[in-house]
Amino acid sequence: MSNGGSAIRGSRVGAGPMGEQDRGFKADRITLSFYCSNLHEHVQHYSALVDPAEMPSEIDCPKCGLPAGQDKANPPVIAKHEPYKTHLAYVKERRTEEEAQELLDDAIAQVRERRARLAEQASEQ
């Protein structure tokens, strides 16, 4: 069977040992480790040319999404975990019981007027 003339599978013309002399030299970099409260460790590399003030002190853990900091002994924690709110919960935050009752009464009145109009039109036909 022919494999396209390549002696080694997956190689290409000119392939050979690649070292820094062929690829260039690695840029200086700073390695920071971040730890979350689930004991995950994530390592990020930054260029040595970047100002340390621009590097983040906290990131979101790529494994679990919790905040991760550089202190392994004291990882950051979420201050308060908000549960999912329904649409009704948001509406109740914006309106008092009296305002809600007034809106409900107006809506019921409009439905009754529309039904009365439709009943009149149906009886005329």
C-alpha cells in the first residue's frame, strides 16, 4: 500500500529535529499559579515585559469557575451565592403589593371589557 511517499507517517518534507536554533528563542516570561477553593491549580504564563500591576490577582478557575487567587493557603471564596431568580421574583422587587393589586385590577377590567365587546359583536351577527 502506498502512503504518499513519506517514510514516517505524519512527517513532511524538511521535517527534522526542531530546536531553538530553528524556531527562535523563547521570550522571557513570568509564571503565576492560581488556586481555587476546590484545590485546583492553574498555571498561567505572562510576558516578562508586562507590568506586574497589569497582571490579574484573581482569575476564574477554568475547571470549576470559582475565583482563584495566588495564595494556595487562602484561596478566594464567593461572598454570597445568589440562587436563580424567576421573573416573578424580579417583579416583586420592583413593585409593592398595592401597586401589583392595582395593575391586576386594571388588567382584569380590560379583559372583561374586551369579552363584553366580543359578546356584543357575536350577538349582532
